[in-house]
Amino acid sequence: MSSEPTTHTEHAEEHEGMNKKRIWNVFYVLLGITCVEFVIALYLVPHGIITYHTANPIYVVLTLAKAFYIVGYFMHLKFEKTGLIFAIIVPVLFIIGLILVLTNESHHWIDLRM
Amino acid sequence: MSTTTTNIDEVKTTPWAGGRSPFSVEYGKMMMWFFLLSDAFTFSSLLISYGALRFSSSAWPAPDIVFKAFPYVSENAPLVFVGLMTFILIMSSVTMVLAVEAGHRNAKKEVVWWMIGTIIGGLMFLGCQALEWTHLHSEGFWWGSVPDIHKLFEFFADPKPSAAVATTYGHQFANLFFTITGFHGFHVFSGVIINIIITINVLKGTYEKRGSYLMVEKVGLYWHFVDLVWVFVFTFFYLV
């Protein structure tokens, strides 16, 4: 019963938490990550400093980091109720499942095509 | 005995006790989240199919060769144009979230300006995409068609594959590229239209009368999702 007023004030604080300064900070993070990706794609890989076998997982990790910042801060999901966060995030496990299945499958396809 | 009765009769106020949304978001906003979730599945299916076909291919057109043109500026600037497109879309996401922030303060004028900024960003992105499609089309790529074999070989990194292999995977690349960026571009286009409608409503004072700019927040969710999808398209089509 006492949880009611506290959640309301918490919510108000969180709204203020996403102020202009914070919005621009998230923007700089996104811009920075994109710049790192460009450095890898245009400098590190062509000059043979790292191979694309190393670069590709790095791209995926950086992309997921960007996704976290967009969904968490711009779409405000990080500040929603835990129930809503889980309702949105848990179904994404199906996507991960499909990725695993089809990655495995594609390794067989390449054998069939040879 | 009497204490038990009062305990049962007592009105529960916990989040999951019923009578209100346990997620404490308005109905429309929650439905927007679930719509976006379903849209995420659609985009994932397309992108994962692309990934599976590409992983199982023995050769694939090299992104830094295919996307090396910056229309009207340079014929040899790999990935710079798509970098600009990414910047435009992230920028329009920022103006969108600033519009939402202004909505929380009920600052009507600011909401309008940030929304107009978002619409301009969306239109710029669509313009860039139109240029890129035109460029690829002029080189011979389209749904179901690839450039003639001599030109097509230019798009593959050394060592060059056989003509049959280049034609097969050139076709797969073209089909997947136009389908996936087309589907995304269509989302951007719908987003621009929806943003225009919402901006007109803001100007008419619809949300001022309603007392909340929640609609701006809802279209904001959609717009950020479009940006989010682009982040993935950018990585898997242009970088990997």
C-alpha cells in the first residue's frame, strides 16, 4: 500500500532523469560507437591489423551496445516497470534461437553446395 | 474470525492486484511496444535469412566495393555515404527524443520544432536511400538482375569466383539488399507520414487540450525502432 506513492515519485524522477544533457550524452555514445566501427572497417581491416574473423564479432558486440542505448534510453525501456521490460526482452530469446538454428544450418548448406 | 473477514474484504493495491495496468503504461503505449516486438520478429526473419544465405555462400559481393560511391561527390569513398545516412537517422532520433522531452514539459512550440526537425531528418534519409538505390540500379543491380559478368566481377574481392558462383550470389545479394532496405525504407516513409500527422495535431492543440503529449511518445517509440533496425542493417549489410 505504501508502495503506491513511492513508485509515483520514482517515476517522476526518472522522467526528469532523461533530460537534455542525458539525451546528448547518449547521442555522443552512439556516435562514438559508430566511429569505432568505421575505424575498424576502413582502417584496421584493410591494413591487415585485424582480420575480418576478429572484426565481425566486434561489430556484433558494438551493434548490440548501440541497441541497448537506443532501446534503454531513447525508448525509455530502462526506466519502465520490470514486468514490461521482461515482456519485451524475453520474446527476443526466440530471435536468438532462430539465429543459432540458422547459423548451424548454413554450415550444412555450404557443404551441400560444394 | 472477524479479522479474517476484514483481510479478505480489504481492497488490494499491489501492482498485480487488478483494476489497473501492472506495467503502469497507458494502453496505446503498451500496444505500440507489442507491435514493435512483432515488427522486430519480421525484420529478424529477413536479416537472419540474409545471414544464413551469406554464411553458406562461397563468395559474396564485397561491401566496400559495392558501396564505394558518394553520389555527386566521389566515386571512391567506401562507406562514407552510408555513414552520412546513419548519422542523419541517429540525429533524427535525438530530435525525436527531444520532442518527447519537451512534451513532458507541455512546451508546445518546442515539440513542434523538434518534430519538424525529425521529419526533415527522415526525408533526408529517404532522399539518400533513393540516391543509393538509383546508383545500384544504374550499375545493373535490381530484384532478379545483376550487372553483366565483367562488371559483376568488379564487385567481388580477389580471388574472383567463377562466373556461375558470381551470378548466383550476385542475385541473392541484390534481392536481399533491395528487399531489406526497401522494407526498412518503407518503415521510414510511414514514420515520416505519422510524424507529420502528429505534428499537425500538436499545432491544432489536440494534445494541449488532452493535457498530455503521450501520442508524441508513442510515435517516438516507432521512430526509434526504425533507427534501431537501421543500426542492424548497417552492420550486417555494410560492415560485415
